[in-house]
Amino acid sequence: MPNVPTSLGPLHVDETGSGSPVVMWPSLFCDGTSLRPQAEELARDHRVLVVDPPGHGRTPAPPARFRLEATAVALGELMDTYRAPSAIIVGNAWGGMVATQLAITQPDRIAALVLMNCPFHEWAGINRLKLRMTHWLLVTLGPRRMANMIFSTMVAPETRAGAPDRYLEVQRAMRAAERAGFARCAASAMFDRPQLRPSLSSVRAPTLVLAGDCDPLYPVEEARAEAALIPGARFEIIEGTAHLSGWESPERVNALIRAFVGGLPVPARAPKAPQ
């Protein structure tokens, strides 16, 4: 069932493995490719559902802008389709925001959270101005011409230099995206969301928070301070990575996620969705 109907429109899902469910939602500007290393690792003993977000990869853009709350509702609907009352949610940046919003509004749906490079506050000041400029350039130049500039801030210099083929691969979805729809989805993810920070103390699921020490979009000390607001959250720094830590340092990130997931209570095996 690769295309799942939701109130936000269809979401493309890649399903691998079997066992208790793990749902993955990537960063803005990325499709599920960016979470492939973690999907392959967890599919050894879980049913892994990797989402292409709206306007990215094989998921079409909705006809209008949408709020973060709507993406969380769509994530819950996707889980319903796959008969997953609850799941471990792995989210990178935008995906982490979607997962956290679901944890706040539908806490029983969350078995655990893995939040990578995920700011919980609204952008303000110079950072908001930079995002406004980025969005204007997306509209004006299009995603293909903007991809290298954007990913040069999302991926650490060492990764770009040491793995140029992988660096180009993770840009592929953005380079192929349709301009208007992609820009609309980018604006939704960047600007149409509530402040999550004041609600972090209500998150009750076991939580692992990962931050890249080279992330210019979300400095480590900000990430550490916000992670401390989630009761019992574990915080880890991924050295030499920027905003896509799981893609840049897969072995380190996979080991941390594997250890975290291995310490969770073993849930009952969830039934497989109908074909």
C-alpha cells in the first residue's frame, strides 16, 4: 500500500521488515532516502514505514498551505491504515516536529520518539528573515537551482567532501520537485506551526534526542536546553554532522537508536495492513 490516503492528501510510504511498527518522517527538502540507513537497520526486527512528506519524492503537494497540526493528524491516519495503534516515531527536523506534535495531541499513539536535529521553537529575528529569503529564492529560482545552496547548510563540509555521490543522492528529491508545490510545502513547514517548546513537558513517551555539532540551523546548546524540557529524554551529540545526522553518520546514529530501542518494553506484534 505505497500511497496512503489522508486528510492532507495521499502520502507515499515505503514498507520494509516485520514486527512492531516504526514510522519515519524526514527533514524538509528530503524524501525518505535521507532516512534509509536507519530504515535498513530497524527493518531487521521491525515493520518500518518511511514517509515521503507532502511535496517531496513520490508524495504530491497539497493544493494549499497547511499547518503542522494537520501533518500530525495525517500521520495518525497513516498509522490507522497500517493498523498501528502506536509506533516508534523517528523524525528528522520537520519529521521530529510532526512526531512531537502527535505526542502532544495523541500521546497514546507514541511508543517512543527519536528526534534528530529537531528545533521545537518558532523561528524569530535573523533566522526567520533567512528563512523568508530562502522561501523567496525557492519561488524565484526553483528547487533544482537552490538544492546545492540549501544542502550546503544541511550537510557538514566533511560529508560533502568525503562522500560526494551520497551528497548528490540526498538532494535528488529536491532537484526533481515541482516548483510551486514544493515552495508551498516548504512555507508550511517553516512558518505554519505552533510553538512546541511550551508543551515539551507534557511528552510522556521515552525519547532520544540527537543533535549535530556542526548544525548551523540548530546549535547544540539550544538543542540540549530544549531536550531537557522533555521528561527523561536522553540527549546525544553526533560529532561532525550538521542537520542530517542520520544520513551523515549512519553507523553512530544507528548504534544509538538500536541501543535506545533495545531498552524499550517489547510491544505485542502489530498486525500487517491489508494489501
